[in-house]
Amino acid sequence: QVELVESGGGLVQTGDSLRLSCAPSGGTGALYGMGWFRQAPGKEQREFVAAIDWTGRTTHYVDSVKGRFTISKDNGKNAVVLQMNSLKPEDSAVYYCGLERTTVLPGMRVADYDYWGRGTQVTVSS
């Protein structure tokens, strides 16, 4: 059974940084991509934030985080990291990582992903 465990959320002020980590376990194999989504209070759906392919060389981002967030692979820890800089109150949400068994860049839709973590809360105060 594949399990994803997120960590690194917290309460910060506008302009601060946070580093989220997601570590998959349980027979994932090597050919998978991962993504981060977020769900803000009162929103019904999760919003795509960023994704990275299985090689770690190709990424994509939602426009609102480009230049502020960076997704990368930490091969030593078998984890995917989302470095979030210059945080804004509108970045406040529960952040979820997802895993898609694919050899291409993972998708931007919730339905594209095969497994999900339980989420980690990020709160940015103004």
C-alpha cells in the first residue's frame, strides 16, 4: 500500500518562507511523478500548485506561485520538496501531495493522481 506523508506546514507571516516535504513509501516503484495541490478554506476543490516528473528535471507551476515556489526531488530522502518563499495570505491552505504513476510530467487535475497524502496546514498571517 502506497503511503504519502507530508510535513513542514505551519504559521508564518507575510514574506516568510516554508519548506514542505512529501515522502512516499510502500512499493511505489521508480516511475512516478508527484504534485502539490492546496485547498483553501471555503473552497470546494483542490487547486494545482506544482508538479515534477520522475526524473526531477521537468516541473510546472500554477501562475500564481511562479517565481516564489520551487518543487524539487530530494533523492537522498526519497522525498519531494516544495520550497515556498515570499508567502502571501492567499497562500493559506491545506497542502496535499499526490503521486501519479506516469513517465511524463504529472497532470494538473486531482483525477490524474493515484495516491494522496493527508495534508499539512499552511497559514500566512498579514
